[in-house]
Amino acid sequence: MARKAAIIGGGVIGGGWAARFLLNGWDVQVFDPDPEAERKIAAVLTNARLALPALSDVPMPPEGKLTFHGTIGEAVEGAEYVQESVSERIELKHKVYAQLQQSNPGVLIGSSTSGFKASDLQKGSPAPENIIVAHPFNPVYLLPLSEISGSEKNTPETVEKTVQIMRDIGMFPLVIRNEIDAFLGNRFLEAVWREALWMLKDGIATTEEIDEAIRMGFGLRWGQMGLFETYRIAGGEAGMKHFMAQFGPALKWPWTKLMDVPEFNDELVELVASQSDAQSGQYGIRELERIRDQNLVGFLRVLKERNWGAGKVLREHDERRAAAFHAETDSAPKAAPLVMAHMQVLPGWIDYNGHMTESRYYFANSEAIDAFLRLIGAGMDYVAAGHSFYSAETHIRHLGEARLGDRLRGELQIISADEKRFRSFVWIMKGDECVATVEQLCLHVDSKQGKTVPAAPEVWARLRAVAEAQAGLPLPDGAGRAVGQKK
């Protein structure tokens, strides 16, 4: 049974939370009095469905069910968790919490607030321990950071439960040590924003020039290393102490105006808005969001490949979810094809026709073969010891079409095997439909000598057990065919 989350407030942030929970398999119940809420969340979901799955290397869970409700009480019914994302008005938030706690006593409520402390949110509540800050960054469905900030009234168990829910939907929960207005991220951003407004007001730079300085330079470093790690490198071999000694005195120079605020008036608003229109007005908001998402997916996947920064969060989330799919594969010989892999067609897998591209069919076969090699004890440890099975010949037949989002299954039969080789046949299945078959001959090789040798006795014993269990199966349709041969 799917877990349930309630989303109160369906704007940009609330819609992002809805997408994050839905695509991670939760049912989502939304309350927002805005008559356009369903349309707006549908637009966010469209972008999220294109972007978030592209970060995963295991199939996404089945998408949860999205429902909209006319009252807060209906939306929170049966919910395990509530994410509140209403306007930044403390009296409104208090009113919402009162209704939530009356309708579902004991429910955990996380707030998306950008600045209110948990102790401010908890005032007047009959159960303040169940209200906590869970502050995200936009787009919520892609960026992993969630700042978790509680008060002395929140128990360690409440904090840990919030942290675990964030991890369950692939986020990075950062627990704030002490209550502080605006938390960590917004404190930092406010300083940068304030200085940018002064440079703009004083005619030093335009909105575009300020953005270029960020995205062409230090912004790229911050995305992978943050502030202190970046400056540690700047200190060279002598490290952070050298950096502080060299650049510390600059803190006293009158470079910035961080303690002074430009007057917020119509003139400043018009200056910012007009320059921003000139910079980006040729793009619609949805188009800008898609461009942003595609760029973020690229950045995050690179970090994921290197198991670094936000990419490490993505990899760990994949590993947790992969365990469930591994449990659905076969782990012992049987007199039937072995289910060896579960996959999903991701955005990077499709070609210009919208179909799964040629190389990904070979990849799907490799996923099934790799799982089989692990089953017989010829996984990465075996390879590291100097032996491996090498592909000697492969024949693929395309029988159907796989498209974006399709769930695939790799089923394997061993046609023949001896101590030095095995011949496999893999069906790539989409439900009950076979979209491709891949026949392959693999040779057992001593990697150092570069020649075929018998497999280790324990590996051969496991391979033989599978071959003997499947020996009575009929030869698969299409096995042994060459390209262009009649059926």
C-alpha cells in the first residue's frame, strides 16, 4: 500500500513537493483554494516527469495517485506526512496548522517556510512537537537539499522521522544545529542578493553581467565544492591556513555593503525588472524551467558518476531503491528462464524517434548478463582477481518498441555451457510483450594472459547447475539465426 502525503498549498514550491513525493511512489493529496491549482501542478509534473527519472539508474517506483480536495480536513485524511507551503504569513500558517491537527491529530507537519523559525510556527499549537521546518530549494523535485530546523519542543524522534522521510524521497536532509532566522541557505543568498542590488543600483553591473559572473565562474565551483572546500584549494599545498593568512586581511577592506541596504523603492524595482526582461524576456517561464532542469540533470549526473556532492545523494538513493528490484530477480537455478534485471526507459535512452536507442538494447542485455554473472560468482570481485567472461558474439533482434518510461524486464536462458564458455538467450520484455531478444556467446578468459581458460571450479559448478536446470527447455524461437536469415 502506497504511503500518503498531504500538500497544503500548490504553488511553485508545493507543486514541486507534490512531484517529488508522487514520482517516489507516494500518494499525494492536495489542498489549495486557487481554482488554477490543478493546472499549475500539472505543468510542474510535466517538467518533473521529464527531469527526475533522468537522474536515476534504477526504475522509478510506480507513480503515486494525485488527488485534489476541497478542504484541509479531506486532504490530510490518512496522511503520514504533511508539507505546508502556503504564503509567508504567520497567522495563515497558524490557522492551517490548527485545522490540520484537529483533522489528523499526531500527523507530522513540515513547513516550506523560507524564514520563520519552528518556535514561531509552533505558537498556540496543542501539539507543537509535531510542527517542524523542512525548507527546500526550487526546483524541489530535482535539488536534494531540505533544511530541517526544529525547536526545543521537537523531540529527537520527530527530527529523525522528518529526516528519514526526506531520505525516502531522495533528498538530503541538513539538520540545523540551532534555530536561526532564514536558516543556512537563505542567509547566504541574502548576502549575495544584497550586494548584487547595490552593484545594480550603483550602475556597476547589469542583471545579466552579475549572473554571468556567477555562472561562468565561482557558481560552477560552488555546485560541487561549496565555499570552504573551494577556498581550501585556493590555499594551494599549504591549505586553508595559508588561504586565511593571505586573504583574511581583505575582510577589512571596504569592498562590500553587506551592512547597508539599498532603499527598496519603485525606481529599484523598475531597474531590476527592466534589465531582467532584457536579459531573459525572450523565454517563457515554462521554457526557462525546462532549460534549467536539463542543465541541472547534466550537472547532477556528472556529480553522480563521480559520487561527489549532490551526486552522492542520488547514488545512495538509487542503491536503497535497487535493493527492492534485486529482491524481485531470481537467485537460484530453475527450469524456466531466470528473471535477471528490471529496468526503465529513461530520457537519455531514447532517440529522435522517441524509441529506445540501439545501444540501450545491448545495455539491457548487459544488465541481465551482469546479474547472472553475479549469481554464479563471477562478479566484480572475480574480475578483480584476474578472470572474467568476455563477449565473443552477439545477435540482437528487434521485435517491438520501447518508449520513454516503459518498464522492462530481462529474462535469461542458458542454451549451452561448458567450463570455458556459455551461450545465453535474453528476452527483453515489456509486460507480456517481447521487444527484443539478444543471443550471446561468452568466453571465460584469464585477463592477464589474454586467453580462454576454464572457469574456477565454484563458478563452473554454479553455471552448470543453471544449464542443467534449463536443459529440458525448448530452444528459444530465433536462437541460432543469422542476420537476414528467414524465420
